[in-house]
Amino acid sequence: MKKARLEIDQKKYDLNICEGTEGELGLDISTLREETGLIALDEGYQNTGSCKSAITFIDGENGILRYRGIPIEELAEKATFIETAYLLIFGKLPNKEELSKLSRLLTENSLINEEMLHFFDGIPPNAPPMAILSSMVNALSIYYPTFSEEDFFSITFELIVVRLLSKVRTLAAYSYKNSIGEPFVYPRHDLKYSENFLHMMFHSPVKPYKLNPDLVRALELLLILHADHEQNCSTSTVRLVGSSKVNLYTSICAGICALWGPLHGGANQQVIEMLDEIQQKGLSVKEVLQKAKTKDDDFVLYGFGHRVYKNYDPRANILKKTIEDLVKKITIDEPLVDIAMELEHAAMQDQYFIENNLYPNVDFYSGILYKAIGIPEDMFSVIFAIGRLPGWIAQWKEMYDTVPFKIGRPRQIYTGRKVRSYIPLEERE
Ligand code: ACO
């Protein structure tokens, strides 16, 4: 095993270096505090590995993303979302029997307990869909039994997986129907995963919804591209919350909350709002870039930059190509597409964006596709959450299986006041 030597006050310490299957190296500092009294400080976890994981590989310098070893480009072209979910969660592509069993279980578990539907009665019409979704997913632990450690390896885990994959889709569609004051549309047994979601979202008794295969495929693609992305903010949240051994529904609820933020999954909505604003106010691309570069302006160019990708995000590449192909077949908001392409082109020539390695990320183009499918802007992150579910589940299970098991508990460097006495109220200034 490779070692690294650390010297503090002329005293030398040897630390282990671990190596991943793709050759990436990590300094194992788990014994650092014990041996030296020091902790490792890395605000924002910019260079801290929180776990070893066999699920997703990213090479940010070379724009590579693979799920369980399979390049994202191949999955995007050939796989379904359900196959991808199986691959992430169970570590292998399903064979025919496994896939048909999974499809059957997804259908059988797509309904929501009718009692639980009363939750929707108290939700005001303009409630944020991510707030509804996270609350409802947590509420699943009220209506559907969770499991204890003893039955973890039994059928129960599989059942909880299908419940989550299937019911979250139903809940997401119901959140939308609730927000527009329309009756819920129940899932259909004869439709596939994405078809069923679009049916529940857009069908109404007075206006039947006709499925368009191009849009169904576009949704499948979006879900596949979002399915996992190793230790991002929401996934790390799922792992951390789950490490207290709370149930999977609640851990996923925490992940949805983390995903909601505009610096993470909420960025796709911000991108569309930004493109709309550029269009409506007639702003020039130059003005927008200037605003993004001005340090005392807190505006950032949403859909650009990434903690890990310092080269093109491969998911953005796939989405851009899909949009270029779809424009020829269906109605897409073309002025918005033009502005996005123009913005990307200008940013790629701009010194600031070049120097800071700021390339379009997955959220830059996903909003345009969501819009083309007919998804309203405040539902974008909800679709992202449906897509990210398999990743959260897979990462949660991997965390749960880790031996020796450790609750997630970072340390800190305290920078507050030194010890002092309590001052009675009457003596305070
Ligand atoms: N627009 C303008 N400036 C930016 C942007 C941006 N989109 N992104 C980063 N920068 C700046 C940073 O402020 C930083 O400047 P500084 O060195 O003067 O402080 C510099 O570029 C380098 O930034 P990084 O360290 O590479 O960024 P970090 O890893 O901390 O943050 C993040 C990554 C949050 C994604 C950031 O790029 C950002 O805010 N982007 C816009 C929001 C967005 O699109 N989020 C979606 C990410 S993908 C996903 O979650 C699915």
C-alpha cells in the first residue's frame, strides 16, 4: 500500500493512500486526529471523499460519467429508466425475468393509500411542489412499514424500492394536479413508467392526453441522465441522514429538500427564468455575462459551472444534441433554444468562464426539454427528484451495508468566544 508522509513540528507520520479501480488516489486521514491531534479542515467538502463507492464513476477533468461502469452515453442511447434504476440499485442490468418482475411490482405499487390522499386537502393551491413532494415522501413512512435491520436483506428492501420508485411518480403527478385544482388521474397498468407519469400529469376527463413517443423518450432520457451523480449535495444528505439509521423514506425526503436549492436541482428553473428574462427584457448576452462576472452582484449564470466537471458535463452534451434533433420534429420554444446556444457560445469565448472552467452543466439544457414536454417550471426539480431516486436508494443501501458502519459526523474548528460566565438579565447591557 502506498504511503504519504506528513511532518508536523519535526515529527513524521505515515498515512495510507488508497486507490480506486480507475486509479484515483485518496489520502486516508481516518487516524490523523488520533495520531497528531489535528483534524482535516475542508469547508464545502471541496476535496474530501466521504466514502468508497462502487456505483458511479466521474472523471470531471475528462467529462466522463459511468453508472456501474457503463458510460452514460450508452445508457442514454439504449437503456430505459427502469433498467438504469435496476442497474444502479442492484449493481447489474436486469435480465428479462427480473425486468418483467420489476415492471409488475411497479404497477402493483403505483397507487397511494386513499387515507394519505387527504393530506392534499390542506395544501394551498400555490404551494411549492418540492415542499409537497418532500412532505409526502416522508409521510410514506406513516402509511407503509419501514424495515428494521433484521429484515433488511429480505424481500422488504425490494418492496420498499418499488414503492418509492412507483409512488413518488404518482405523488409528483398528484402534486401538480392539486396545484392546478384538477382531480387526480389514477395510474394505468398498461403504460410504461414515463408514459404513466405523463398520463397522470396531463390527462383530464375533459381533455384526453395523447402520448407522443418523442416526448416520452425525452422524459426517459432526462430521468436516466439524472439517475445518479455520486456524492453531490442531495446524495451526501441522503447518506448522512440515513447514517443515523432512520428509514429510507425519511432519508429520501431529506435528499429532496437538499435538491430543491437553486445551486443544486433548482438551477434548471433558474435557467429558464433567466432565458425568459433575457428574451422579455431584450438583454444582450454580453450584458448577462458581465452581470455574472461582477463580483458584487450575486447573479450567477445558472446552468454553468460544476464542483466536479472542469470540462464539459457529458449530460449537457447529450441534452444539447437531443434538443437539436427534437427541434426538427416537435415544437420547442425556439427563441429560448437560440438564446441558450448564443449564451453558451459567448461564455465559451469569455476569459472569465475559460479561466474558471465554467461549462454548461446538466441544468442548462434540461429546462428547455422539460418545457417542450409541457412540464411547468416549478415542477422541473420534482422531475429531477424522480430521476435521482435510484441513485439515492443505491447510495443509501451502499452506506447501510458498509462494514464497519459509522454514523456520519463531521468535526469542526471552533471559532467562537472562549469560556465566559452567564450574565443575569438585569446586569446585561
Ligand atoms: N456564474 C458565474 N460565476 C461562477 C459560476 C456561474 N455559474 N459558477 C462558478 N462561478 C465562479 C465562482 O464564484 C468562483 O469565483 P471566485 O473564485 O472568484 O470565488 C469561480 O467561478 C470558481 O467556482 P467553483 O469553485 O468552480 O464553483 P463551486 O464548485 O464552488 O460551485 C456551483 C459549483 C455551485 C455549481 C457553481 O458553479 C454555481 O453556482 N453554478 C450555478 C448554479 C448551477 O447551475 N447549479 C447546478 C449545478 S449541477 C447540479 O446540481 C445538478
